[in-house]
Amino acid sequence: MTDVQQMQPAWLAGAWKETAKSFPVVSPFSGEVVANVADCGEQEARLAADQACQAFSEWRGQTAFARAELLERWYQAMLAHDQEIARLMAQEMGKPVSEGLGEVRYAASFLRWFAEEAKRVAGEFLPSQSARKRLWILKQPVGPVYAITPWNFPAAMVTRKVAPALAAGCSVILKPAEESPLTALYLARLWAEVGGLPAAFQVLPASDPAPLSRVLMADSRIRKLTFTGSTEVGLMLYQEAAKTLKRVSLELGGGAPVLVFDDADLDAALSGVLTAKFRNVGQSCVAANRIYVQRDIYAAFSKRYAELAEQLKVGDPLRPETQIGPLVSRQAVDKVKRHLEDALDRGATLLTGGRTEGLTVWPTVLADVPREALAVSEETFGPLAPLIPFGSEEEAVQLANRGQAGLAAYVWTRDLRRTLLTSEALEFGIVGVNDGVPSTANAPFGGVKFSGLGREGGHEGIAEYLETKFVSIDLP
Ligand code: SIN
């Protein structure tokens, strides 16, 4: 980490630029200021938009193979600096370094996947009804992109958006979350070091995203918005995007249900549901939010689940053994506490946890949580696991499909019929069957209902950044 007094500049217009103001990035574990970062506003947004348009003409003109090679070099650079990136994440948003190292590999895998996908973007020649005509379908980049990323995966959410955009030939202006701009700026440094076209990727940190977003959302030259964050903000941005008819990808709130059936491999279910809940201290859009367990195995599951949660190592995210670090903010801690108190008031039983210190919340497991409790009906985004018994398969699916969100759902079963039928019936974009971490660069990630629009990752991920052009040729 550099001198905290010195401003960390923005990566703007192909250069490191200081701004009139800066804002502090504060460690949620120690409360110390870890850096002061350039604070971008309207002026920087206008410059970035001009530069993104210029860079777009140049970047799209490079061959897919040249773009792929740069992404591959960026991938190698990320892996070579995994320790530095993991430490930055631990400092700025509290992710334990052991987990951060895993995130670096996950984040880098988007660079490699989309480097490969860049070379597979192809059009078609269609047969025509007329012997004289040829029908040509072309895929072309949509144009300059505005990307807004969250703090919970400071590296992976950047690469999941930026890699497909750059692979497709788009330029990108990134506004990282105000809590975690350092990782994004570090990625920009690596982009410059590996020889990436400087202004094809710009990083504009901002303490208040509103002025910057106003400019970029109103600019009709910015052709695409991609956002990961809350449903509330996503809906506002969707309305704004309509005014300039931008393409949109929205990855919004989750509140994932888990269904553990009585035929499940209990050991596998316990370990999988533990990861699905406590990965990133529950701060993930796909985190298990409400855990439904079939009545026959409910008592055994609850007891062992609480024992496992109690064994998770809580502490300083910079220590290698830590599994549970702090939450990102006081607001996040207050929400967990509110959900805990509400569940207890409604008659739930505390099996373990409930303790908080600073912004750290110990893994908390609640049994017999009423179905109306806030911890069930709202997304907690923290280390609180509400366990709820259910009877039949039909009831389980009906409980899981309750509510507006539809990002991820999980099922534990060894029954093939149940695997197929529940996967089909669950109204979610992602279903993990006996799998607590289904996210991967080569598969589509995204939700239905109020969880968003579009997909990231997989073949679908790059399609979000491509337009289709139809050329009809009448031969002389
Ligand atoms: C998210 O929380 O949006 C990302 C989680 C993941 O990629 O698994």
C-alpha cells in the first residue's frame, strides 16, 4: 500500500489523473484509512465519455485475435499479482485473504474465457429466396459501455463485465463501488502494464455516484449500461437508460432459497449449504438466504449445521487462517441484527452466534424461523442462516418460488426425478443441485423476475455486448 496521504489517481483518458477532491477508503476491520482516492464527478465523466468514444473506434478496429491476446496477458498478470490483489480486497472491504485468493482466480478466469470467446464471434450467411441475393449477418460491438460494479467481489465483478465488453470490441468506463475502488484501480494498472489500449478501459472512482452517472446515463454515445447491485437502484437506472435507449444488463438482488430433501447426502449437504451461506460472510447475491430442510432430517441437520458454523474462524481478514471477516459497513451489521431480533421476537431459536464486535458478526444459525420473518422474506446479505422445516416436495418448491427475486436457488437430493422436476419448477436463473458454488466464467449467470436482465459469463456473456447487423446484397 502506498502512502495514505497521497491521492490514488483515477485511470482516466489513458493516464493517471488526480482530481480536485479525494475520498478515504476505510478498512471495515481496523477502521483505519487505507487510501485516499480521486473523487470523480461530472467533469471527469465528460472527459471519460469523449475518450471512450475515441478509443472505441480504435479498439473495435483491432482483430479479435489481438484483443484476445491482450486479455490473455491481463489474465496472466492478475495471477502473477494474486497476493497483492487479495490483500487489497482484505483491506478495502474485509474479505479474508484466503478467500480473496480464490476470488482472484475466479476473476482472472473471466479474462481467459472471454479472450477465447472473442475469437468465436461470428456472423452467418443465410440462404435467400432469390438466386441473386446474398444475406449476410454480422456481429459488431454495441459501442462504449458504462459499467457499475459492487464492493462484494471487487475483482470478479469488474472482470465479469469488462472482459466480455473488451473482447467484443467495446470501450468501457468503470465506476467501482465507493467502498472498494482500490482493486479496480490495481486492475487498470495491470491493463496498462500488459499494453492494453489505455483509454479502452477507464476507472473513475466516486464518493457519490450520482453526478458521474447523470452525465454518462444522459450521453447517447454511451450505448450500454451494465450494473450489479440492488434491485432498487437497478430499477432507477433502467428508467434512466430508457431515455437514451441504452442496452442494459442488470444483475440485482437474490435472497436464494435452499431445499434440503431427506434423500440428500447429509455430509455433502451440510458442507455445501455452509459454503452457500457463509462464503464472503453471506455478502453475495447468490448467498443462501433461507434454508428449508425436510422434516425427517431437520433436527439432525440443524444440530450439525450449527456445530459447523461455530467452527468457522472469525477474525482479521489479513490473517491466513481467517474464514469470516467483518461486514462491509455499519448499515450491513444493523440489517443482520434487525433480522436476528425480528426472528427471535417471532419465536425462532438461536443455535449459535448472535455476537457482534465492531463490524464483525459471528456466524449465526436460527432454528424454526417463522416463514413471515424478515430473515426469510428479505435478503439479509450477512452471516445469518435461518432454518425452516418443510413437508412435501410440492410445498418446498412453492416456498422457494415465493417473492420477487429469482437469481439462484439450491437443491440437495440424490433423486434424479426430483433433480429434474425441481430444477424445472424453480423460477430462478441459476439452480445449484448438490452444488453450493455454481458460479463459473463459462456458464451464464443472471436472474429472472426482479433479479435482473441479461446474463454474464458463458456464451451469453459476450452476446450482451454485440449488435446484429443484416446486410442484404443484390448481386449485379
Ligand atoms: C454476486 O454476488 O453478484 C456474485 C457472486 C458470484 O459470482 O458467485
